[in-house]
Amino acid sequence: MKKIGYFFSGFLPILTTTAAQILASFFMFGIAALFLCPASQSTGFDADTIETLLTNTEFNACIMLIYTVTCIVFMGIWYYRSCGGNYLPKPSLTFHPLQFLSIILLIPGMQFFSGYLTSAVSLLFPNWLSQYEKLMETAGLDSDIGLFMFIYAVILGPVCEELVFRGVTMRLVRRALPFWAANLMQAVLFGIFHMNWIQGIYAFVLGLVLGWICEKGGSIYFSMFFHILFNFWGTIIGPLLNNLKETDLLGIIIFLFTIVSLVLGFSLFRLGTKWRDQKAARLMAVPDHDDHFEAAE
């Protein structure tokens, strides 16, 4: 029975986060009503005003900032108190430089792979792409991204989503299911959370990778680091690369680089994890100097 409870509790984080988004939206609408209604008593807070707010990038940015900060605090406490989260791991036992280097190497490969996946889906369902592009423009996540949306997309959003999905969700479901099933479940929920087909499909694939990195690395900081760099590439570097002139040679180079990036990145991460574990085993095997001194006395 406990396992069944843990399984269904895995849905609570995404429901809580969705509720936080809705409450943040109501809060911002309330703030807007205080300022807009007295100034436009003849029309009131009508449907046109609501539509204008929903398509306003600054308004959406405020909603995103409010909900992510709220969720980071709430999920951070939940992850720490109920899921065994450790925010202050011992670096020598948890991290290895090669792990971070491999993540940096993985980012372009995963970005290009996501691009290939998006292109394939768009060919099959062109209307999904148009809906996705309109959503990104409305949210302020296009090439003209503002400061607030940059902070959300590159820093707050990744930290929040890692705590929700690779932190609380995966830890809860892991108590009921093996890792592969828990990872699959949190990745599906991660895709659903994005609320559109284009993002949802590549977010599912990305979620599988983030879950694997978090589990094998042994720390949520690895998946946070990956997610932040992934979003930074998509927000800043990606639009710059889109300005390059498309040629057959460039396409071949990018395709080959994608393969090398993914194969080498995953391999080096596994190697870095192995070296870290070996180093940790050696450190744990060596008695503390003070303990040795006391024993000698």
C-alpha cells in the first residue's frame, strides 16, 4: 500500500506547481485591476483588457517570476525535508571536474538533436509549430527576450523545474518503482507540464536525460547545471546560430558534431562518475588524521 501511495504522490508536485501558476496569474490580474479599473470605469476590466494582458510580455514575465520563486522555496523545502535532498554535499565525494566538462560538451548535441526532433514533428504537424512559435512570442521568449524573461528562462525556470521533477517527483516515485520507470514517469509529466506538443515532445526526451544525469551523478546540482546551460544555449546562442547561412556542408558538420557531442558527452559523464566514486572510496578508506592521533594516544 505504501508503494501505491508513493506512486500517486508523484503527481502532487506538478499539480502544486500548476496551482502556483494559476494563483500567480490571479494575483497579477488583481494587481492590474487595481490600476486599470479606476482609469477605465466606462469599459471596466473587460475581455479585451484581459486579452491585452495575456499577450503582454512584461505581464507574463511577472507571473513567471512570482510562481517560480514561490515554487523554488516550497519545493526546495519539500525536497530537503521529505525527499532526502542534500544542498550541501561534500564536493570531494560528490563532484568530479570531468562530469561538468561532459555536461558542457553534451549541451550543443542535445540542442541540435532537439532541433532535429522539432523539425521532424513540424513536418508531420505544421500547425503545432505555428502554435508553438506564437506561444513563445506571446511569452516573450523569442529573439527579443527581455531581462525578466531571461532570468526566468535561464535561471529560475530550470532550478524550479529540477526541484519539481528530478527532485521531488522522481524521489517520491523511486520509492515505488525502479529507476527506469520513475525516470519515464517524471519525463512524461515534464513534457505534459509544457502544455504544447512541440515543447512537450522534446521536453520528454530532455527529461529522460536530466533524470539519468541526476540519478547517475548522485546530485540534483548536475541536472540543474545541465538545464541552465541548455536553456542558455536555446535563449542566446541558438538565435545567433540561426543567422548563419544554411549550406549542405554546414548541415553535415552539425550532424556529425551532434553525434560526437552526444556519444562523447555521455561517455565522459559515466567516466567522471566512476572516477569520482573511486576517489570517494579512497577518501572514505583513509582514517581521519585526528581520529588516528586519538587512537594512537
